[in-house]
Amino acid sequence: MGRDLPVDLVRYARQVRFAPFGEEGQRRLRGSRALLCGCGALGSAIANTLVRAGVGTLRIVDRDFVELSNLQRQVLFDEADVEAGLPKAIAAAEKLCRINSTVTIEPVVADIEPANIERFCEGMDVILDGTDNFETRFLINDVTVELGLPWIYGGCVGAEGQSMTILPGQTPCLRCLMPECPAPGSTPICDTAGILGPIVGVIASIEAAEAMKILSGNLEAVSHSLTVVDLWQNQIRQMDVRGLRDQTDCPTCKHGEHPWLSGRSGSRTAVLCGRNAVQLSHPEASISLDELAQKLAGMGQITRNQFLLRLKVEGFELTIFSDARAIISGTDDITTARTIYAKYVGN
Ligand SMILES: [Zn+2]
């Protein structure tokens, strides 16, 4: 029952008892810092595991807020978070602090973009993929190869999920595996294909385990396979990727190209997976939600908390964050979303 353990390790007694991890692994994990990109389904399960395991710092970057349809698979959130309209990073941090108060949680409400990703990576030892889109994954891949930072790719849709660990310079990167980012609409997404909760738990657990190996200094235990799990077809496949880096002439990890990272400035738009919503963002901008609330008074139904302002108007719902980013629900048309944003928020 941990009777010989130092008091600060007692809560990790069962984990320390696992010989390949041990006290040394626990101490190294506690001194480590992980960046979680996205805190939806995969992200909340990953965060839950790593914070319970005793990672030193977990920085959580997420652009979204909690909705009722998230609760089926996003294990850190509950109905009160939906009611409060909290950003996911904030709601997650509140839960995680109660789970393990010795972990430093750094919630960041933002979209991950070329203009900010290097700042989010500062001081981090590993990056975990909790995103829902390949554009962000290729951006993560660019920056990790540039910085020599390990990252763990993971994704799920339907009842299938996959994961691969990338140690830049040593193992194949995402672009060695997929030379080009899949075009929008070319891969199944949760909006159209749906998603079952259990596959999220499987892939999140693989990602968390790989992070624990890296952060505890057990690099020899890291997987060298692309793992694909299908819980409906009852299949688990492991594809050995060790030779892939030598077989390909990867522009990113062989020639130092980083096209996603170099597409830096300007406003950006993204149609959000399965949401009938569009996100507009303005890197390096900010907005006063108080002033905006005054400006919009009487124009529609307004609700707000300290993190965001929500306006229901003309059959749309605008959720505006203090970094001038907005999610416009009720359309998947970028032009319509831009028009609504310009009308009520400005340019
Ligand atoms: Zn590569």
C-alpha cells in the first residue's frame, strides 16, 4: 500500500509498482511538460489520464465551447458546463485541478494557428494530438520537426481510430506516412460518419501511454507502428513504419520544408467538423467583450460569461471570444459566416 514510498509518491503507488516505470519514471514524469492540442473527445480522455498519472504541467489549447452533443464522448464535461457555456479548456482545467491539485494546468482558449503554435510549444517535452482535423495535424508535424519535439498523432471517426508516435529525426513523421494533407471532404469526419465513445477511450489511452513512455525516459518502449483499431469490425492492426523514413523523400523531415507553418498571417476560416458552423479568426487581434456587448445591445439575444459572448440573431448563433475569434453556427458557408461576422462584430 505504498508504505515505503515517499509521501509525494503515495498517490502513484500502483503506477510506481509497475517495474518498467518505477519511482524514477514517476519523478521524471513529474518534471515534464506536455502540450495537448484540442480538448474534445480524445483530448479530455488524454488529459484525464495524464493528470491522474502525475505529469508536471499540462498546457491545454482548445478553440471550442462545451455543447450538449459533446457529452456522449467528452468525458471531462457535464451538463453544468453546457449550461454555463464554458470554453472547453476552462471547463477541463476546473475538473483536472480537482482530480490532481499537484499538476500545473495551463488552459488556453485559442485556435492553433501558424502564428501562435511555436509559442504554445515553448518549454514543452511532448505534444499530444486531440485535434479533429488534418490541417492542424500537418501544422503540428511541421513545427515538431522544426523544433525536434516528439508528438503523438491520434484520430477517430465512426468506430475506428489510429495512432502513431513521431520522434522527429528518428522515426517517420506524419508526412512520411501521408505526403499530402487530405483535401477537405475527402476523409470521413465525425459530423457525417458519427463517432462511438469507446474508440475514443482506446486511442486516447494509446496516446497517453506513449506520452508516459517518452516523459518517463523510456524511449525504447515507444511504438514503431501505425496502430489502427476498429471496434465494430473487431480488428486491431499494427503496421511497422520503421523503414518508412528511409523509403520516402519526405519534404518535411528530409528537406526541412514546413508549408503549413509558413502560411502565417491574415484572417483564417474553417468549417467546423459536423457542426454546421464556421470559425473566423484573426491572429494577433483582440476584442473587448464589454464594448461589444454594449454595441450589440438590443440587436438580438445576448448571453455572456467572462470568456465569451453569444449572440442569437437572424437564425444564427455567434460565439465571440476575446481574441476576436468567432464561431458562427447555423451555416457551413464561409461567405455567409463572414458577412454575419462583419455585420455584428466588424472587420
Ligand atoms: Zn517525414
